[in-house]
Amino acid sequence: MLVLSFATPFTIPGVPLAMVATLLLMHVVAAVVVVSILTTLARAR
């Protein structure tokens, strides 16, 4: 799913490259946070 979300920022017409890079970075950070929280919760059970 993370790979599919990388294509979305490139489909916005006329946006600066810095905005695309920021959106991609936010996707990666969100994925890392979600996966780390889910694995921590799974280990706690």
C-alpha cells in the first residue's frame, strides 16, 4: 500500500517539487509510525 501512495503526489498538476517531496516524506513517516505501533501492540499481547 505504501508503494501505491507514492504515485498520488505526482498526479497533482502544477505543484512544486518541494511539496511533492514533503508529501512523500510524510507518507514514509506515517508508515513507520503505524507499523511500529502495531508491532508493539502485537508483542504486548
